[in-house]
Amino acid sequence: MLSLLAFLQTQTMEVTDTVAAVAASAIPVATPATPVAAEETLSFWELCVKGGFIMIPLALLLIVSIYVFIERWIVIRRAAKDDDTFMKRIKDYILDGDPESALTLCNRTATPYARLISKGITRLGRPMNDVLVAIENTGNIEVANLGRRLPWLATTAAGAPMLGFLGTVWGMVQAFFNLAKAGSSANIDVLAGGIYQALVTTVAGLIVGIVALFAYNYLVARINGVMNSLEAKTMEFMDLLNEPA
């Protein structure tokens, strides 16, 4: 009887150990998390540095282009301001025989078309052809003043991409020089530096050139608008002088 009880107790302990082992194997064991590598990024400054020395003249050209654009835009915007009552008052002064008041109005207005009319008023009494030539010459001077510094933008638009291509060629020369120097141990890392410079300078040169080109064309279009306004004011003034007394 005692031996039977001992046998049953032994079997019960074995079953308990087996169940505990199975349960332990079913519980997932926590493994230490693998650290995720931080994504490597390239800042704008680092990108510019990788472009090499060619980035310096490109940066200077960009700064000059922005300055020229803002300065010329302000000047042209002031020149394009139009006073709808200006020519009406000029006409009243001329018909009343008061050119001095007309000159005072022109000097106070201080716009390109006012200076054109002022020059025409100072030529009153001379042949109409002389008056027209004086106005046209003044108009040419005014348009030339509006177009000052625009050659900087035109030069930048053409020269910046060429500088970028120069940096491209220089970078490729460096890349192949490093490749030849490495010999049989050459790999992609040897080419990386030169290729970086080649691509960065190309992109930078194109960006600066495109910015300068758009700025130049925009300002030229605005100047053409001012020229059309000057021509309209000139024709209106000449028609005024040709009106019968």
C-alpha cells in the first residue's frame, strides 16, 4: 500500500514538471532590441561645402543678382507710376499760355514721362521736329537709366551655368585622379568626393543662372512697359502742340 502511494506521488511530480516546462517554452523570451541606425542626412551647408571652391563665385553671383533685381525693381516701379491727371493739367497750362506752371508741375512730379514733357516745354517755339527730337533723346536717356546694371543679370544668366560646368569637369578630373592613384584598391569611395563636387556645382550653376535669367527677363518686360507709356505721353504732348489755337 505504501509503495503504491509513493509511485503515484512520483508520477504526479513528473506530470507537474512536464506541464511547467511546456508553459515556460510557450512564453516568448524578450530579446534586447536592436538599435536602429539614425538616418543620415545632408545639410544645405554641407552640400555647398562639397561643391568646392567653385561655389564661392557662384554664391557671389547669386548675391549680386538678388541685389540688382531688388534695386532695379524699386526704380522701375517708381518710374511706372502714372498720374491720370498729369497730362490734363499740362494741357490746361499750355492752352492758358502758362508754360512756367507746366514746368513746375513736371519738376514736382519727377518721373521719366514728366522729364520728357519738361524737355518738350523748354523747346516750345521751335520747329515741331526739333521738339520731337529733344523729347526722343531724353526718352532714350531715361530708358538707359532704367536699364542700368541689367548687364550684370545677363552675364550671370550666361556665366553661372558655365562656372557650374567648370566645377563639374574639375570634380571629374579629381575623381579619376584619385581612381588612378588608388590603383587596384580602388572602390566607389575613391570616386565619391569628385562626383559630389561635379554634381553639386552643376546644380548650383544652373540654379543661379535660372534665377538671373528670370529676373532679367522680368525687368526687361517692365522697362518695355515704361517705354510704351513714354511713347504714349510723347504722342499726347505732340498732339497737344498740333491742336489749332
